[in-house]
Amino acid sequence: MPEWIDDAPLFAPEPLRPVDREAVPVDAPAGPPAAAESTVRLGDVWRSARARRRAIRSEVRRFTVRQRRRRIVWLSVVAAVVLLIAASIGSAYSPLFAVQRVDVVGTSQLDAQTVAHALSGQIGTPLAAVDESAVKAALVQFPLIETYTVEAQPPHDLVVRIVERTPVGFIQYPSGYSLVDAAGVQLSMSSTPPSGYPALTVSDTSSAAFRALGAVIRALPAQLRSIVTAGSAQTADDVTLTIGGTGTRIVWGSADESAEKAKVLETMMVSRPPQGVHVYDVSSPSAIVVQ
């Protein structure tokens, strides 16, 4: 049997490739030019990044200019308000707005000058620093004052508005005659009966009977009040008044419906004058009784 011999080599060598002489010049230096080229590129990148940041900041400022202006306006307004408040407070407590005159208004029984003199301690005090407790202490010595208000009128006036107590009658005591208001507050003391006021007969000025009697007298019209010379009450439901000259009694009852009772009484007194009447009973204003 013939033998076949393969003359082909076991490993065929790879054919040689031609060298690209243009891609790698023979005489080109290997190191320094590449480093220079790298340095130039990094500088360009840094400058480009910086320019980009500047452009971004410019765009941000351009788009937020309205907000910044609004913020500046608000800050300016707030600063102006704070300065105005500070200036106002400083001025209010400065001697430029100190009390130089005290005006007392609303008095009829009290002497306004006497009350103003009692408040003279506030002269020279800044209006905003007027001592209310000192004002109260000065006015409490006047029993006729029921309520009061203090009003500062810049630059230098302090106005005190007074509501006086209304006397409803007098009560006789062993020491003299005490003029009182509807709350039982003693307004004055004298050795003779105060003229123009009815004599009151009650057991206690702090009782419900006295409060009812005082409320009735305060509710009387001025013309009717001027002819009442006495009043009494044992309880809150049996107030009785007396008309001077004739001694005619008015049975009033409680203080309820006092305005209506006064109205029907005045009407009845026109047709039936007190000279011929012993008793007017108006405890029920819808059914007045005359005796």
C-alpha cells in the first residue's frame, strides 16, 4: 500500500504586513510633543468650564431678577416699618410728649379745677407713661365719681372724662344726713337735710330693698322726681313713694316696668291731681288703682 506524504508545514507562518510609514514617522520625537499637546487641551477645558459657569450664573441672575427686586422691596418696607415703630415709641416716651395740662370734663357737682389739681402729679410725665394706679388713687377721694376714663391727647394734654354718681336721696343717721346714690355709696354728710332729694327709709343700704328703691327713683321722670319727698321699702317688691305737700302715697311695687309705671302715673295725675287723691297704686301698670 503506498504511503502518502503531506509536504505542507504543520504551522503556516502569518504573512508579513507592510509597515505604515506615514502613521509613525521615523524621525518624530517620542516624548515632549505629546506632553505639550496634553497641556494645551487641559487649559482649554478649564477655560471652557469657567466660561460655562459664568454663563450659567448670568442666566440665573437674569431669570431671578424679579424675585430679587421683590425681596429688596419687602426688606425695605419691613425696615421702614421697624424704624417708624421705634421712632414712635421713642417719641412717645420722650419729654416732647410730656403732660403739661390736665383737663377734667363731665363734672356738674364736682369742681373740675379741684379734680385737676389732685392729678397735678402727672404733670411732666410722658403721655405714654401716665401712671393709671396713681390716677385712680387721686380720684378715689371723690365719692361723687362713679366712673372715669383717661385719654391722652398729644402733644401735652391729659383728658379725664368723669361720670358722676346720681344721688337718689338721703338717709338720716344720729350723726347727720347722708346723701347716697342708688348703690348706697355715701356722697356727702351734712347736719341738715339736703334740699331737692327725698328722705329714704330702709333697713340696710346693701339690701335688695334699697337697690329696688334706688332703681325706682332713678327711673322717675325729672318732673315727677321733683315732687317726691320720701321713699321707703321693706322688700324689693313693696317700694312706696310720697308726694310732698299733699302726702299722697304712690304704691310702686317692684322696680320692674318702672318706665311704664311712670308713664301711666303721669297720665293719671293729669286727670286725677294729687290734691284729691290719697293713693296711686301702679304696682300693676295695666290696672292702676286710685283712691
